[in-house]
Amino acid sequence: MKIALAQLNYHIGNFPDNTAKIITAITNAKNEKADLIVFAELAVGGYPAKDLLRNHRFLAECNQSLAEIASHCTDIACILGAPVKNEDLEGKPLYNGAVYLEKGAIKEVVHKSFLPDYDVFDEYRYFEPNKHFNCIEINGQKVALTVCEDLWDDDTANSYVGDLMSELRKEDPTLIINIAASPFSYTHFQNRLNVLKRNVIKTACPLIYVNQVGAHTDIIFDGRSLALDRNGDIISELHSFEEDFRIIDFGTELKTVAPRETSEIEMIHGALILGLRDYFRKSGFKKAILGLSGGLDSAVVAALACEALGAENVLAILLPSKYSSDHSIKDALDLVKNTGCEHQIIPIEDVALSFEKVLKNSFKGTTPDTTEENIQARVRGTILMALSNKFGHILLNTSNKSEAAVGYGTLYGDMAGSLSVIGDVYKTQAFALARYINREREIIPINTIVKPPSAELRPDQKDSDSLPPYEILDSVLFQLIELEKAGSEIVNSGFEESLVHRVSKLLNNAEFKRFQAPPILRVSPKAFGSGRVMPLVAKFSF
């Protein structure tokens, strides 16, 4: 067979655009004389549609789009994902379906068996799992058609519906096709490749894997669809973080290729650019605003925003206080010059002093502390939100994951924003990201990268006054958050018990702040938000 892989960026609920995009790909595949074209999981309607899947009009439009797409499948067969009605009276009202279209109509539907409900997934909320396993026939080939997670759960001890692929292998398929909506994380690709290879080797037949690409606020899909030969070697790897279209002709001799070498920071950079770009494009926004302090985090976010949206669409606001150093202001202005973005300078000292004057009687008899420091942050947040409100710019949050984890941020101040760009990027990764952004020329001033991090809310303040060195802090946090290790395990691996206890306590105590934080672009295996859901008032120590 000659098979087209269509890796597309869908917009949830945008049926006219999604349908037109799918039909265009079908037309291209026809022109290339392909026998079959394969799209991703839940391509019709977009993924994750969440509670739109409970909306009757949304489901009706899914069916209308599916019928329109089918009408174009006259000289070609097509596989794509869509929500499919469960005709049984029992169970959830929908299946997550892989729909096979041929001769202008739906010929067969295969339902997804394994419905993930961990991390960012909540599929069992909407879909009924399939319990009937069988291959389908396409152009004389017996195809094991599967949907994403169906290939991941081959451990019958942990399976909730049985061993799907073991059953399909009994029918001696000649090809595996897996349509997927597999979110990106910087640790995920090798695991994904290993799972696909394992199934190929067990089944002794080639595999087509088509993944979604694109971002839907917090969840980012990297694409990177694959074709593997019967030995599990890659014969085609589609691009990461962009749409792609590829023809695989199994009637010819196919050469193998090595997996594309991509560093962790390069992947994070690509994901954040796509996440930013799609958030604005799919929301209908154009302009971004952010506070630019001269520090590392705001510099990284500003540089990413300029690359993703165009410098002409980014407004950087410098908000110096009496504690802002001259070099921080210079660093911020150098970044403005290097990127070409718009900027304004709005000093906040008089505004902060007016707050202190208003609160003087209420604070009488107390000593200045973080309360007065946080007023500065909240003044900045208020000014940024006022500009956002007046001119329709979307405020980008610039807090990193290390700060978010330990509560090193001010509610309604520097935690303000509509989208947290690097909220899933540890401080040590932010340094590496800055160096990657500067890989071809200096965009982020070198001084911004090498100077000690500081919030500059009091004289000579440094992050290290309040926090352990970031290299140590991030290592402990990664084990607590991503690896979900107990504190005792981390201590046994060589970290001081008092340090681990302190970091664990900070992580627990900051939960109420993260609950009020903006959505975060997810790039790690375990991001704050929908992927890590914790009670706000629990009394429990890691």
C-alpha cells in the first residue's frame, strides 16, 4: 500500500477550518496516488475537547464534518479519529473512535480500548472503553487499527480490559496503524519510540503512527509521527512542532533512518514557541505585554514571545523601583534593542510610597517585611493589567517552575497573567534556555545570564538569601514532583534531611498560590495544573 501520513494542527471546535484542512490533505494524497491517508486521534472536533463532548451541538457538528470528509473519500481510503456515539444503553454515551472511510461512507469504526485517566488525561470521564478486539481489512491487508494508549498497555496485570494487542496478533495482521494525541514532554519521545518498537517486534509487521501537533493552552502536541519497518527501525520521522505530510510507499524498498537527534533544551524551546503561537492564534489575540525587569526569566519570556509572535506584537514594560539597579535597567533596554520589541518605562516608586502612606496607620507599630516588598510586586501587576485591559494586550506571566514550586512569587503581583510561559521550566533550565536562544547571536544580554538572580525588592537582595542554590533546589524538586519520590528516598540518595524537609514544606505550603496561577505551558512529565492535582488544605508531608 501507498499510505499518506497527515500530521495536522487542529483547533478544538473549529469545524470549518479543521474539515477544510483534512479535505485538503485528502486531495493532496489523491494527487500522490495514495491508497490510504491517516490522520490523528480525535482529529474531528479536536483534542482535548473536554466537556464540549457533552454538548449535543458539538457532537452534531462532529457528525456533519465526518460526513463531509467521507464524501471526499471516493478514490482513496481514510482513517481518522472522532467521537462516536455508543448505541448501547449502558456505559458512557461516546466512544473514542478510529473511523475507516471508503467509497464515500463510513465502512468501519474501531473503538479505543485503553482510556487514560492519569496526569493530564481524563478520557474515562467521557468515553466507554472498547471490549471487542478485531483487525480490519484495507486493500487486502489485515490491519491492527489502534488508538494511542491501546499500544501502551500490554501488561495484562495492570490492564482494565485485557491485552488488546495480544488478541489482535492472533489474527496475523500485516500492518499496525496507531492514531494518537500524545502530549509532548521532554522525556517522552524515547518512551514512545520504545513502545512502538516493542509492538512491532512482537507482531513482526510494520507500523504507521500519526500524532497530533499543536498546542491547546497548557497541553502541547509535538507531532513527530513515525513509520517503522517490521524490525522496528524508523523509515520515516515527521517534523516536530509543525504540520507535516509524508507518503510511505510499502511497494518500494524503504531505507531506515536514525531517530532525529534533539537536545532537551531544543525540544523545550520548540514546544514553548508552538505553545505561545497557538495560544494567541487560536484565541484570536495578537498582542502580548509583559513586565521586563532585566532579570533572566522575563528576558527569556520576552525573547520567546518576540520569536513566536513577532517583535512588533510584544510590548515590554520596565517598572523600576528605588531598588532596581542601573545594570538591570540597562540589561532590559539592551534586550529591547536586541529583539526590536516595543517598550515603555513606568517608575513605580511614587505609587509604592502612596500605598505605604495609606497603610501607615494600619501598619503602625510593625516592622517592614515582605508585605512592603510584595506591595511593589502588586503595583507592577496592577499597572500591567491596566495596560492589558486598556489596549487588549495579553499579559504573559514570567515566573519559572522553581519559584512556583516553593511559593517564591506574589499573588496578584508577579504571578499575574493569562498564560505562564515558563511555569514548567526550572530555573536551571531557564539558564540553559537563555543560552540556547543566544545560539546564533546575543539576544538576551550576557550580563542577564551571569549575574546572581534577584527579585530586587529590597537593597542588595539575592534569591540565594531565601532559597538553596538552584542547582540543588531543582534537583530536589524534580525528585519530589516529576519522580514523585518520598522525602526519605531523596535523603537516602545523598541530600541533607533538613534541606529536603524544608523544600518539601515549601512545596506543600505553596499549593494555594499555584491554584490561583495562570495556565502553564506543559513541557515536563509532571506540570503544575491539570497534570498534578493536589488538595489545598491537606496535612501531609512528602
